[in-house]
Amino acid sequence: MRRKPLNTAARSKLSKYARQLSQLAILLAEAGSRVERAYWKNRLFAAIAPHLQGTSETTLNQALDYLYETHLRAYDEMAFALETAVESPDLSPEKDVLLIAAPVLAWSTYSIPSGRIDPARMEDLYALFNSHLLAAGCDIVLMDLLFSPDQLPPSYNAAADLSRSLAQAVLQEQRITVDYSTLPVTQPFLSDVRYLIGCISAPKGAAMFRWQEESPGTGIPALSREDVQSEWKKHAGQQLQRILTGCNIETVLPNGLYSACRLAEKEARAYSVRASVAFLQTAIDAKPTDLHASVGAFVDRGEIEEYRIGLTVEGSDEVVHGVVWTLLGEEFGNEPDPMFEKDINSEPENPLVRTRIKELLAEVGINNVHMLEERFPLEYCDDCGAPLYPNPEGELMHAELPEDADVSTSQLH
Ligand SMILES: [Zn+2]
């Protein structure tokens, strides 16, 4: 859940409301008992609520930035409280609601579909969620759209708006259709994530997902999360394959919006490495053993933001394809120190990340790995916005397939 602060320029002066939020989060983090925790938690949620109604997030971001610099445990409490408040608006005394996402990882040399889902397919999706995900007595409303990552709500406020309208729909047992025209255009990638978004309602305090349902008389769940996941993989895989035609897909178990998105982002990294290797095999007939991977750390505002993997073919320094490895949660380096302007070459690294990347590359059969020690600026192509990737010499390059490559779309990143 830990991530970089959004706006470091705002860290100097806290508004009155941001100070109140930060203090409540610190008091919650330092509470000595469950009773005290419950007390501060109620206060924090009550203080957050008005800030999720408007359009400005300055106060929330100021509080998060401040806690990120001064008290990481309180930062986690604050971020978790915000996510909970967004996903489960308190709109009914009898029902709990939860904004959910069902991610699916996809890769294709054609463009990966997004946007409106056919009404007949929506009926199948409702049946799927009811039989393989929801606990008995729950309802769900689903949006009739397949979202790409850049179409997800961009802020806590936008997510809170969406959450409230979906929650109202599910509580009133209504379906919902969305105005697709207002969403940003999806950029084509070889491998990407798509999301179904919806809202579940359950009687207060009751199970929402099948893995929570007790087996009568035992006091423990009848199905494990893994059981539900493997059923989901099978049935949702079939349904989603019909929507994502021409794609190779892999489903991720649905959950609350933020945890589902985090899990999808994490799994998407390994997935896109595998997709790239499979793609290069088809497009330019390059076996994994012919490929070289050059791995570099990319720095923004003095901190490592992501790693980029440039793929080249034995005997050439031209990058043919690349993968971005976004850092998540605990993978960020040491805690930032606002007192020093850092030399980007001295930024501490979490050694785990390079180990993970290397293991994954070995798993897909790439053993020629160049771990570049220098740090790179976060650069993109001026024309198309594609990330630039390192080659074995440590030069940043635009990924380009050779002209005779066998691909069906022109713009793949
Ligand atoms: Zn370009």
C-alpha cells in the first residue's frame, strides 16, 4: 500500500484540515488497545468523509505527503482508511457495500479490446459473478465496460463518486449504463490489464465472497480462497475470452478495488515479461536463448521510480522490445530524506528487486542478463510517449522491431 507522495512541493505547509487528518492517523497508529483504535478510527473516518465529497484533493494529499515523510505507519493507516472510505460508502443501515474490480491480464498483437460490453455478454457476466464469486444473499451491479488502467478513476474523489453511484444502484437493485465517451482513449500495449468494475451489497456483517462462507456446523469456510480462485480462473476465463477476442488472457481473483488493482499490477509485470518473450518468438523468430535483457533503474525526483528491461537480440544493440517493471509497496528503496538533494547515482536500492527480475528472466529462458549499475532518467519518446529502454551498452533507445517482423499492428510498446 505504500507509495510515493503525490506532491512533494506541498510538504512544507499543512492546512488546518490536513494537520487534523495527520494527527488522527498518528493517534490511530499509536493506539494501545483495540478499544482505543476503534475510537481513533471512527474519528479519522468522520474527518475524511467531507474531503471525499468535493473535487479538490489538496487536503488529503497534503496529509499523505506529510505522513510519508514523518510517520510511515500512520501513512499506511491513513491510506487504508481512505481506500476503505472510498470502497465502502456508508449509505444503508442494513447493508454493507464494496466497490470491486475483476482484473484480467491480456496480451495480443492486435489491440486489446476495451470499452462497451455487449448486453448479452453482461447477462453471462452477472451469472458468472453470482455463481462463482458472491456469497449467498449478496447482490451485485456491474458496469457494462471493460476499463483500461488509464480509464480507472484517477483520484480518491473520482473513485468515491463512482463508488457512491454504484452503491446506490445495487442498494436499489438497479442496473447501470455508463457514458463511455467521457473516458480517456486507451493507449495500445502488447500486454495490458483490463478491469470489470462493480459493487457488491451484503446484509450487514455477512459474508460477501464465497471464500468467507462457513460450512454449516464447522465454524470455518467451506471453500478456500484458492478453491474460489481456481473455479474463477476456469469459468471467468471462458466468459472473458469471448469479450477479449484475439487475446491471451489470465484472470486475477476479484476483490475490493484497491487490493485487486495492486495484485493485478504486481502480476502484470511477470505477465508482460512472458508475453514479450512469446511475442518476439512469433514476430522475429527469436528464441529466449537468443535474447539479451538489459536491466536499469530509472529515477525521478531523486528516487528510483521503476526498472526498465530492454530486450535485444544476440549480435545487435538495437532494442526490439521493452518491459517496464513498476515498483510496488515495499520494493521502494529506503525512506526518502527531504533534507538532501540527492545525486541520482547514490540513490539506495532495494536489492530484492533485481533478484526478482533476474529470477523471472531465468524462468522464461533469458540467461543473458546485463544488470546496469548506472541510474537513468525517466525518459519517454517525444513523439509517441513510449518509454525508452536500455541496451547492453547502457544507451537509452526506442524499442523498434526489425522491418521484416511479422506483426499485425504498427504501434506496439
Ligand atoms: Zn516513439
